[in-house]
Amino acid sequence: MKVRLKMDAGDTPSTATRVKDAVHGARLHTVCEEASCPNLGHCWNQGTATFMIMGETCTRRCGFCDINTARPSMLDPREAEKTATAVQQLGLKHVVITSVDRDDLKDCGSRHFAAVMRRVRELNPKTTMEVLIPDFKGVTEHLQRIWDEKPEILNHNVETVPSLFRTICPQSNYQTSIEVIRQSGAAGLLTKSGLILGLGEEIAEVRGVIADLAQAGCGMLTIGQYLQPSPKHAPLKSYVPLEVFDELKEYALGLGFRHVESGPLVRSSYHAGESLDELLKSRG
């Protein structure tokens, strides 16, 4: 799905164009582009973007994901500075940072990820931060580096139901993902996770995952519709009715989730800044 970037009247560069120029000018990557997100135009026109660090090549091959899988390149030692500068230039009030999986590295890239977070915070002390992290193989030492930087939101997506992990996320583990959420919450962080529907899951299984996340202390949840990026990816099994998204949202809220976004175009970073603002206001 292609999303056209908006131009303002008189050919003045739009907010979306400013985001694009800042990202491309610094040779940074965004998950918005790399994963062919259907909300790219909306988010960039709002002056928000999800920065994807540690390269554009992932060591895992998930059936739903449009990010390239191959042998990754070396880490960019200037990525922390470039990311922090881009956030500053764009004047972002809220930034989302994610990454590819780097199972080729001894620490799974956790030191590099933490260094980017630290520099973004140093250069942008008033900017709130959400991180969408890989599982770092569930190693507490790796996760601790992320926890130490105290992001406002720690997001790790479960993605799908346990019965589909072998085919959809063959290099990942459902229980490991649940533990990442549980341990991150125990470390004092506001946690978030996400699911995509339409891969062949049963709704009863989805409710089971939501219940597992609630038991693990997850505070925020996104539920969206899978859109097949290409014929090479996992087949689309169904378009989920709107009423099912609504029902799952009510179910999750009933289990104690503090914020839930549920709908066909919802993705991990959907309304990320607005969601955090709502939570902070509710705290008074």
C-alpha cells in the first residue's frame, strides 16, 4: 500500500516532507518506510516518525514483516548522534525508537540501542520516549541496559497467537515475549504490546493472549489488521470485522489495560504521543 505525502499550498514543504528530508538527510531509517506502514502519510504529516536503528536488515524472518532479512551490516557508530539531532531538528515532543533484531551480535545490539536512547535524551530532555524493542533473546542483562535508560513506554510486540508462532515467527518464542513484558513491568516501566489479526488465528486464542499480557502487567495494547506486503509473505486469511476490534478493545479494558487502540489500520506506534498524553493527564 502506497501513501502519498502531502504538500502544502504554493509548493511549501509539508510537515511530512520535513520529516522525510531530516530522516533521509541523516541516512537514518524509519520503520514507517521499511515495514511499508499504511499510516506513513498520516504520521509524517503530524510530525512524528518511528526511527529504526541498527540497520535496515533483520536477522529474523517473520512471515508478516516487510523488513529485509539477510546478513546485517556493521552498526553505525554515529547513529546515536544522528538520531538525537534529527529529533531535535524536528522539534518532536514524543519519539518512538525501534530496531531490527540483531541476533548476530553478542549483546543482540542492546548496548547500541541504549546508547541511542541516552543521546536522544541528552539532546532532547523534554521529549518523551517510547521504545519498541526486540526480545534480546530474553536475556535480563541485555534488557537491563534498556530499563536503565527509563523510557516513558517500553513496547514489545507479541504479534500473534502461540499456535502460529512456528509458522509466523519461527525464530521467536511466545513465552519469551510475555516474560519481556512481565520483567519490564517489574522493573518499573509502563509496558505496551501489540497484535496483528487476519493470519488465521481464532478469536478465542486472541483473548487468551490479551489475558496473558494482562497477567504480565502490560498497560497498553494495540490490535491491528494484517495486510500482506507481497505474495512472498504469509497469506492473508481474513479481514477482521470492525465489531470484533471493538469487542476485543472492551475485553482488554475490562482486564485492566490502561489504554487500547484497536482497529484495521492500528499499528504499534499508532497515536503513540497522544496515547501517552492521555495517560499522563489521567494521572493528574
